[in-house]
Amino acid sequence: MRDCCASESSCESKIHIAIVGTGSGAFAAAIRAVEEGALVTLIEGGEVIGGTCVNVGCVPSKIMIRSAHIAHLQTSHAFDGISIHQPQINRAKLVQQQQARVEELRQAKYESILDNHPDIELIRGWASFENAHTLVVKQPDGSAMRLTQDRILLATGASAAIPDISGLAQSPFWTSTEALVAEKESGRLLGAQVLAGEGGEIIQTAALAIRNRMTIHELADQLFPYLTMVESIKLCAQTFTKDVKQLSCCAG
Ligand SMILES: Cc1cc2nc3c(=O)[nH]c(=O)nc-3n(C[C@H](O)[C@H](O)[C@H](O)COP(=O)(O)OP(=O)(O)OC[C@H]3O[C@@H](n4cnc5c(N)ncnc54)[C@H](O)[C@@H]3O)c2cc1C
């Protein structure tokens, strides 16, 4: 347990706050609470601290989005003096660099805060409530720790909702977490969202494309004989594969 209080009495006079989670929400609250004179215990069940944003959210996704944009610009830009060419992409190296940056930021923005704030301590394990003021933390070694606090803040974030689809659990499906560290691209169409009353045929085409395991390249090359709304999903696929500035609205 913490030994940060100058004396037992000063420790007792401070308000004790448990925060479940160690994401950006938890840390923002913890820093504010200790600034106001509280003692904070953070509880994290996951393997690393930092939660979604730094580990599997904002940070790794923006690194991949930025690198994809730079690769795209090599094939498509407006400057005659810069040659256009197909990018050479090494996804394994991209993932390695992305993960190195994730670790660096986790250290700078989260772990270093624990090092520098003696009034914030970390307990590892999954928390559940025993009563309104007491948490039971199941620790990695299997033991249960009981923690009674003046206040308890839940900063447990969210996780991907896995739909209850028969057979899904047996197939190697991805959530955004797996997609972010994939070292090979699948080219598979993962889903489609349509915001229009007339969207039925688009949904049907998307469903058929997904069911038939079409790649976005195959979908982009499909010939639709009539100009229907389905063309729009083909145009979407083409935005992944072609320089869409060259296309007219109904170009095939
Ligand atoms: C791919 C992706 C990209 C994103 N990009 C952006 C973006 O660009 N900009 C943006 O603003 N937001 C973005 N977000 C959303 C953002 O990451 C989250 O909204 C934010 O990180 C949530 O922070 P949080 O502190 O509430 O929870 P989290 O960061 O999710 O932390 C919750 C923590 O609580 C722990 N926990 C849960 N239950 C328990 C328990 N019972 N006991 C112990 N520990 C527990 C979890 O292990 C986790 O570490 C993105 C999310 C994803 C998935």
C-alpha cells in the first residue's frame, strides 16, 4: 500500500477515491483529484495501462491513417514536378513503428504520471462492487483484494460489441483492435452503412459482396449495366483503389 503521506493523520484526513480504469478519462480525473488534495487508487484489469486512446484507439489509428494518406499521395497529387508511383508498403514495419510510438506515448502520458504523483497509486486487477463503497479487485495472481473508499469513479470506457452471429466466434474475425496491427491487408469489404430510405439495393449489394468475400478491387471492377444507386457503393470501393478525381459521377 502507499507510504506517501507525511503522517498517518494527514493520510486519514484526505479523501480516498478509487478510479476503475486507467484510460484518458481516469487519468484526467486522478490528476484533478490529487490537485484538490485527494488520495487516488487507480485499478486496471487490462495488461497495460492507458486504456483505449493510447493503446488501441486514437494514437495507433491516426498513425495508420496518416501513413495511408502519405502512401495515397504518392499515387495521386497535383504537382507535375513530383513523380507519381506506386508506394512500396511494408505493413510489418509500419506496425512496428506504430507500436514503438504507442509505447513511447504510454510512458510519457501515463506511466510517468504514476512515477511523479505519489498520491496516485495503481492496483492491477478486475474490479467489481461488493457494496456502494467497497470494491473487490481480482488480482492477476488470482487473489481478491478488498478496497473501501470514500468515492468510487467508474472510468471503464467501452469495448467493441460483438454481435451474436452464429459461427462468428469460430471464425477469425477482426475488431478495430486487430485491424490496427494487421501486418497483411485483407482487401475484404468489412461493412457498409447507408443513410437513405432508398438504400435497400445498396445494402443488398453490400451484403452480397461481403457474403461472396469480394475484395474492394473486385467490387470496384464490377460492371453494373444500369445507373442505379448501386453505382454509389462501387464508387466507394473505387475511392480505395483509384484516383477518383479522374472519374465522372457515373463513370465505370
Ligand atoms: C480505433 C479507435 C480510434 C479512436 N479515435 C479517436 C479519436 O481520434 N479521437 C477521440 O476523441 N476518440 C477516439 N476514440 C475513442 C477514445 O479512444 C475513447 O473514447 C477514450 O479512449 C475512452 O477513454 P476512457 O478513459 O473513457 O476509457 P478507456 O480508455 O477505454 O479505458 C477504460 C479502461 O478501464 C479498464 N477496465 C474496464 N473495466 C474494468 C474493471 N472492471 N476493472 C478494472 N479495469 C477495468 C479497461 O481495461 C481500460 O483500460 C477512438 C477509439 C477507437 C477504438
